[in-house]
Amino acid sequence: MSLNTPARPTSRRSPAVDVLVLGAGFAGLTAARELAQRGLSVRILEARDRIGGRTWYADGLGRGLELGGTWVHWTQPYVWAELARYGIGTVPSPAPTVAYWWEDGGPRSGDPEELIARLDQPNRRLTAEARHVFPEPFTPLKYAARVASVDHDTIAARIAALDLPPADRALLETFWTLNVNGSIDQAAHSQALRWVALTNGDWAINFEACASYKVDGGTARLAQAIADDMDADLRLCAVIGSIEHDDDSVRVTTADGQVHSARYAIATLPLAAWPRVEVSPALPAAMRDAALEGQAGLGTKVWFRLEGVTEPFVAFGEKDWPLNFFQGEYPDGDGIIVIGFGPDASAIDPTDAEAIERVIGRLIPGARVTAARAHDWVADPFAGETWPMHKPGYLSQALPGFHAGTGRLRFAGADYAHGWGGFIDGAIESGLVEARRILTEHAESGVRHLAASA
């Protein structure tokens, strides 16, 4: 039996395609490929003028730079499988030769391994429950009572409960501010546990996964490989205005007034993008409330050229600095191209070289910044956030609804992943999961139609 067997006809006008995919990031591209390769007709509506979503490999500072999602790792099975599928390798970020940090009101420098070692016991204590709460981290809601028992806590509250010496507490707080890319007072401790569970409870391997290996040729190379492997109708600059859905079909109206209809839709909009879309009937209350509240990843990411420093380095400022983490990535003549992160996108203009210089100059006196390149994802109307680090209550209250979907409207993307939430891997995984669900349902509906006609 073909998967293209039509579903039972209804009184409505036949949908134009089998599946609408809303968004051409990694979740949308993956879902579209899987569906199209099994014979379903697929149309992708992408608001931007490019594919890739919150990944964006673009020119800057004389080279290609990842303005969005960047790093991958072999502990991330879905992205690793895609890299293998298309014969794409990885390149390592350079190992730092020196560390800089702020302690007791002044700058310090030393061995990077010794600085990371100071984080070891505090992080082990902070994440000790990771494998208990998430023993099977790719099915994070399987042990729902365990998740609910920790889902009300913030990372900040759990760090405070460790009763660490002030210097160690400050270092741990800024480390998790980096991971959150936002305020640890707003981020759920359950999300931190979930991340660490994915690397078998080892925080250090998790940190390696977050910032050590990049896609050879950039994330755009992998995104394009997936796009080239699908037979789908890709429409760029198609901004979603409204979505109507029921038990039979989904109808999407774009900002230019065009109406697109399908038997199913997979929406890959980030959590923060939902409030600007009219959905009818409205999303269930827990999902709607989560979208209105948003998530904690509201920070900034910037690339800049630092003069007079040529060796790779790692640097931690304090948690409330406009930029609290730096990593020297690309030695460049008599300088180095550095990546920096900060917790509040409104706290600094990431294209202002002098503002960046004032911050990093606290850690490296005499540092001179000559150029910068960045994209403000929080101000981006199609993102509204950086990578998703969820607020308390999201995993136990809202995520089950996003996993279930509503009617024929389904959800995929890093915000709704089963495993690596906030990562390229999670986006790919969620696209695969939702595509498989639709393929199964489509086949079953064909069987029912044939039985009814017999």
C-alpha cells in the first residue's frame, strides 16, 4: 500500500499539500526531507530569506562565522548521524593556553585546566540528580513525578543551597549564566539536569559538547545538504500570520494574504515567536502560557577581533557583566578572533567595539577591540530568543502538550526536543520524530479508508 493513499474525504476543499512545514531550520528541513522521501507532498514556509533558522553561517571579520548555533558533538546522535550521512566532518575549537577570570574584585590569570578543575566538585554537587531525574534522557517525561519534583527550582536557588565559598560560588554562577545565555534566576534547574544527563551525568563532557567541535564548512553546509536531499516546495520570505487547525486539516495564512492548506502542519517556530501568530482554536492553556512567559535564553553572542593577543584563551567575567564569557577561536595575524557571550541582549550593543573593549579590558588590561560582528536574536521577530533554556515549570507543564500536538498541528524544533533541547541535535531529532508520527498516521488513515470502501 502506498503512503500516498488519500485519507477519507471530507466536505472541505482538498488540502493543497499533505504537510506544511513552518520554518526551514534544522527541524523543518529534516522533517520535510523525511516526509518527501516517503512520497508525501510537502511545502515549507520560511519567514527569512534563507534556510537555517537560528543557525547562520555568514561572512564577518574576514572569514566565515557562526552567528547562531555553532557546536556539535558525538554524544549528540542525531546531528552526528546527519554529518555521517552527508560525509561532513568537524573541526575543533583550539585548546586554550591561558585562562582569565575575575575574583575578589580584580583580574586573575592562570592554567585553564586548573580553572576548570575548580568547577568540578561544585558542578558535580549541583547536577548530582541528573541521571536520577532523567535516567533515559531522550524520553525526558517518562518519569514525570521526578521531573515535577525539581521543575520548580531555579539554577540560582540550587547554587545558593550549595553554600560554597564566595569565589567558587561566583565562578559557578557565571559558568551557568553562560550555559543559560540569560539569568540563572529565571532558568529551571531541571533544564540543567536534563543537559547533563545527556552526557551520562558528566558536566565536563557536557561543557565539551557545548563549545569544542564545529561543523567543517559551517552549519550552512549541513543545512544545505539536507535541503538538497529533499523534494519539497520551499517558499522563503513567507511570514506566518495565522493558523487554523481542526481534526481534518490545517490552514496557514501568510502576511501577504496567501492561504496554504494541508492535512498536517509541523510548526518549528521558537517558543518566543508564538505570541505574534494568531492560532485558532487557541493552543491549550499550558502551552499558551509558556509561550507568553518565554524562556531564559535572552542574551547576546558576538564575534570580535582582539589586537595584541594571539594565543587561544578562555575567560570568565562575573555573571552580571554585559559579556561574561570569552573564547579565543581564530588566531589572526597579530590578533585573534574571539567569541563572547552575555546574559542580557539589551545590556550591550554587540557591534560596538569600544563597549566590548571596556568589558574584556577588565580581564585583559590593554586589550584592544577593532571590529565586531553579531546578530541580535532576541530582537529578531522570528526568534525572540537565543537557545532555549526553559523557565521553571516548562518541562512538566508545557512540554507534554508540545510533544502531543493539537489536532493536526504538530511541533518540532530545539524548544520542543525530547533530548538535546537547545541544540542542533534536538532540532533534528524533533523533526524526525514528528515526521515519523505523520507518516504512521497517514498510512493508518489510508488503511481505514480502504476498509471502509471494501
